[in-house]
Amino acid sequence: MVWHWLLCLMVLVSCVACAPVISSEVRAGLDPSLPYTQIAVSPEAYIGRRIMLGGTIVEVHNLRDGTRLEILQYPITRRGRPQTDAAPGGRFLVFTPEYLEREVYRPGRAVTVAGRIAAVQSLPLGETMYTYPQLEPQELHLWEVGSGFPQVHFGFGFGFNKSF
């Protein structure tokens, strides 16, 4: 009887661990057939389209009217996690009217964003101008630092606290 409940608990935990990070309501309105490589070639042609992208934060700019994230795009898994061991596809911007703390949304952190391509911006990148698609996020997920797998621990233990 106990094993039955333990098995049910393990199945429940594994289902939750594999759930997508972007809500099903938001996912329903996205265009999954639009790859980033196609957007990067002609971003102005896709203004208004709703997509999901992932990557790692390159820069964070806190501006007077919100925060702009510059993100290096990577392919994403079914859950939406950026696959940083794959080749990056280019860069994109995310602008949110909320203030995002730079110490939390710092360079190197993985993010997944679902939203609308709202604009195209040309900004300096080194000694050249780079054309960025800019997303207006409907949902933005900041991934925990680490392996990307949920940390589930089972076990028993004991301990003591001794003051000296």
C-alpha cells in the first residue's frame, strides 16, 4: 500500500518537472512554425507575430520607462529551456515596462520569453550596427542557475546543533 502511494507521488513529481514554463493559454496564441533564423533575416516582416524564444542574457539596460534585455538566442527544448550547448542564432531584445533588477537578471542567466514582435531596432554592436527584433513579453521566465533539472531529494537523516 505504501509503495502504491510512493509510485503515485513519483509520477506526479515527474509530470510537474516536465511541465512547460510558459502557460498553455499563452502557448495557444503563439506561432510555433516560425523559426528564429527566419525572423533574423527580415524581422520587420514579422512585426505583430507572437512567438516564444529562449537564450541567455547578454546585457541589461534599466531605462527611464522600463528595462531592455539583450538576449543571445538559443534553440529551446519542449519545456522552453534554452539549449546553451547548441549554436546560438543571433540576438534579440525584450522590452518590459517593469523595472528588472540587474543583480537578478544578470548576464549569463537563461531566459524564455513568449510575446509579440513589437518593433525592430538597430543598435551598435561593437563597431557595427545590428538589427534586433524586439519582443514585448507576455510571459518571461528566468531559469534557475544550474543543470536545468529539478532538484528532488529523497532520504532520511538526523543532525544536531552544538554551540561552543
